[in-house]
Amino acid sequence: MSAHQERTPPGHQAAIPGRGLRLGRLFGIEIRLDSSLLIIFTLIVYILGSSVFPQWHPDWQAGTTWLTAVIAGVLFFSSILAHEMAHALVSRKFGIGVQRITLFLFGGLAEMEEEPGEPRAEFLIALAGPATSMFLGLFFMLVGSMLAGADSAALLADDRETALAGLSPMATLLLWLGPVNLVLAIFNMVPGFPLDGGRVFRAVMWWITGDLRRATWMASEAGRLFGWFLMIFGILQALSGALLGGLWLLMIGWFLSNAASASYKQLVMRDLLKGIVARDLMRSHFETLTPQTRIADFIDNHLLQSPQQLWPVVENEQLIGLVTLQEVQGTPTQDRATMTVGQVMRTDLGALSLAPNADANKALLAVSTHSTPLAIVEGNRVIGLLSQADTVKWLLLHQKQ
Ligand SMILES: [Zn+2]
């Protein structure tokens, strides 16, 4: 499957880590391969090389079979990349940036910086992916049939086996890849959020009702339903003997129903935080250090005694540095009595601080990206700290029923 969604703020576990191998940039968008991709890539190549292609081409040498299988695997993920790229480029047309595309276990993910602001944008961004897959599918099948020539007519007739055996490796690739892209287009058009079809559905309901939250609720319920349907179908399949295929459907179904719930919660949270700024969420009771504080003193009297995770280092009321566990854990134990916090503190203050009027949604994103609290800085003075735990507390207290 493939989905496009914005980055998940904390409190709702991101289903997909933003890590993995960086492949390069395309149209200014970073392309990443998640390590989970290796599992599905290996599986596809294995199934193609050990069963599909040998059945089509009993006469092929093992080398030809496996090479074709590997190329097919690469082209499969290139097709998914094209699908995601289409989302990204249309999204950019509507002024919503996409920093990176990650290919992972279940397909691809184009990370949009924000949600589309109007139904029309959502509709077209969502449609761009499946439309691209549909186009690629038809295109590959057309070229594949042309390469197959007379054999392509026979493929549809009775003598399928002989016709398949006569296909060149290139025609074989294209005639496998074509239908796969069509399936990709159709699967993604299922009207369950956060699948593309669910986004199209949401855009239409949004346009009709004018209520994004209600539209999202409807689309994500449909997504959960579809997820459950896939899981039940997968279990039945597994029980009836198709273990691998059944388990795969079970996993996709589970992932989908989770993603549907998370997407809705995320929107509710975004709604809740509308108009809220970092100052509203931050804690204003916190300890500070001076650059002369000895590291031993810091460890014994602050780090180990308090749930605080980030300490501002302050001189004449001005912020000059920041210290976390990370900065002191590498210091030699015997030197801690003499070394000072000023010697190890971080001074890249910009990266770890925010203005008090920073948008709460952006602040949450920053906190989750850095996985450390941030300092809220006004002028050169620290007026608060913002952590995930604090924001979760705030959210729990402000939940709308
Ligand atoms: Zn898509």
C-alpha cells in the first residue's frame, strides 16, 4: 500500500520511522529507503524468482530468472516512488512542501509539511498518486504487449503457457509490472482514510459538509472498517492454507486500521491546538545552571534529582548554553569534580529553542523531532521549557468531549 500523510506529532506514535538509507534527491525531495523495505523487496524477488517466473519460463536459466526478478523488484519500488512523487509534486503546486519520500514495508510515504487547506487541493493531491499508477500500469501493459507481438493475443486465449514462455525478459517484466501498478492504483483508491481513496472521499465530504473534522471522522471510520475487513479476510486465507498471503493481508489490515485511528486523533489534536502557542504549553518552573557549575554538582544535585531533561546555562540572566545528560555522560568520571558545565554545554541555541509565540503544532513537531525538550527563549532569556510530557498533560486537560 502507499499513503501520503503529514508527520505525526507526539502522543500518536508515528507508524513509520523517518530513518533509513538516504538514496538522494529528486526534484529537490529527499528519497529514503527504510530498512523494513528490505523484507518486502526480498520477498517479492524470492516469489518471482522461485515460483512466478519459473512457471512462466520453464526454459530460462537460473541466472536470467533471478536477474529478471531483481530488476522487477527494483522497478516495483520505482513505480511506488513515481506514485509518491506525483503526490509530492501536485502538493507542491498547492504550496505545501514535501521534504522527503520514504519507501518502507507497506509502500511509500510522502511527508507533507501540512494538511491541504481546501477540499480541491486535497482531492487533486490524493488523486495524483493512483492516477500515476494507473497510467504506468496501462503504459507498461501496452509496451509489453507490443514487445510480445503476436504472443500477446495468445496470452488471453487458451494457449497461455506457450505464449508466456515465448516472452522476452523485457516483455515479461513489463507484463508483470503493468498489472501490479493497476492493482496498486485500485487498492489505493479504496475509500478508507488514510489511503488515497479515503482522502478523495474525505475531500468530497469536506466539500459537501464544510466540516473537515466530520469528514475526517467518516473517512477514517471507513478506513478502519476496510482494515478490519482485510484482517478477517487475511485470517480466513491463512486458515485455508495460503499462510503467507493471509498473514500479509492481516498485517496490512492491522496497519491500516491503526493509521486510520491515528489520523483522526491527530486531526483532533491539531484542532485542539489551533491558536495555541508554545508559551501556553511550556512549564515555567525549572532549574538553571551557571557556566561555573561543576559537572559533579550538576549530576548529583540536578540531573539525578529532578525529572527535568534540559538545563539552561545562564549568565547575567542571559542564556549562553544548554546541557542535557548527553553532554555530561561522555566526561571522564575522575574529571567531573573539576570540569564545569560551561566546558561541555551546547551552544547551538537556535536548534534547541523556540520563541514563546511559536505555533503549538510546530512546537510539538520540533520537540518530537529533537526528542529532547526545547527552551522557550524571549530576547536572550529563557522563560520556559517545553517537553512532550508537558504537552500531553495539557492535551489531556483540554480534551473536548
Ligand atoms: Zn498514494
